[in-house]
Amino acid sequence: MSEYIFKSHNATVLSYQLVSPAKGRRSIVFDDRVDKVLKEARLEIARTTR
């Protein structure tokens, strides 16, 4: 799957930033389940923007 989304008049690279405030600026570690859900959400966004 290409990182670029090609339209009739342009090519776009979408990037998103996930912001998750943590109390006391603790580091956040995502387990495999969360990583899988986030990946699926990103792929769905990419599919619907074409």
C-alpha cells in the first residue's frame, strides 16, 4: 500500500499524531492489542479518503 493518496489533481501524504495526555508526563506504552486497533483505524482512514 502506497503512503500517497493520488487524486486527479494532486498526491497527498497523510500523517496523524496521536495525543494522549498522561498524568505527570509518564511514558505510555501500547500493547499489541492497542497497536493493532490503531493500525486498523489508520488503514480505514486511508481507504475512505481515496
